[in-house]
Amino acid sequence: MRENEELRAASRPVTSAASAMTGARQDELDAIDPGWCPVWDTGWQRCYWLVHNHVQAGGTLPEAAGDVVVQGKDLGRWVTAQRFGWEQRLPVQQWILENTLKITPAGEDERPVKQTQDTKWAPNLAAARQFHAREGHPRVPRKHLEHPEGLGGRQGGADGGVVVKLGIWLDNVRKRAAKLPEQRRTDLDQLGMPW
């Protein structure tokens, strides 16, 4: 950045001005935040400072999505993302998070359980059965969303319940019909699934 200014002052060619910043602009940014780093995502830096200011003002460190929202930024979601994405942070970012906000990487026991095809099948089948019971057929429009009753606790619905993209799921199942286990095919045949 400053090298480009020196080259310009000496009437020498500058290799690229695309990412160049004037010295005055860099000084202005340093005055606002001496820890500002032009290679870090500005969104990351903004959220860091929002969390930092919240904690400095006496607030507790937000731990879950929706705990604290400031200037339209969900600080709890950001803190969670830092903990679960620790490996993607630069060592200096990790140091800053640990030493200024006391944020530490998520432990193995905190990691969310990865869903398998078996755990995904049950809510999708429940949604198909519910649609069939209500409509009397399994011909679901591709963009249809179904909210199976009694399956709360997963993200997606306005009330926090399960939302199944039923039309897309059934289209995908039809395309993979030859690879379906016999029991799954039987479950769908009972609903009159058009293959």
C-alpha cells in the first residue's frame, strides 16, 4: 500500500492498484481500530467488535443463536460459528478470541450429531404420510413444504419444528428408486407412490 505511494511519488509504475489503499486511509482505519486487518473479512471484524463492545458494556458472552442481536447481527450465532469453525480461523484470530472474549473451540462432545440417511428418512416419510392422509394421494408439487405434526425440535419452521421439502424429497426418491432398500420402497408403495 505505502509502497505503491512511494512508487507513484517517484513516477514509477505500480504493479496493481486494485487492492491499494492510501496511507491516509490506512491511518484513519488504524485510528478507529489498531487491530484492523485488511486481509480479514470485514464482517468478521465487525461482529468481533460488536461482541467485544457488548461484553465490555457488562453483557454476557452470547452462547446461542438469537441470544443477542445488535445492528442486525446475531452475535450468538457468530460466537457459535467461531467455536465450531475454530480450525478455519487464523492463529492470530484464535489468540484474539481466546484472550479478549474468552471464546474457546467447541469440544468434541459439543459437536452436532451428523444426520444419516436413516435419521432423515423418518421425518420425510412422516411428512409423506401426513400429506397422503390429508390429500388422498402422493402427487406432491415439487416446491411443497410439509410440517409433520409431532416432530418438533429441528430447525426450519417458524415455530422451530421440522419442515420437510416434501416435493423435492419425493422427486429425489423417484430418481433413486432402483437403489432404495425394499422396506423403504414398500413404505412408499403403501401411499400409492407413482414410480
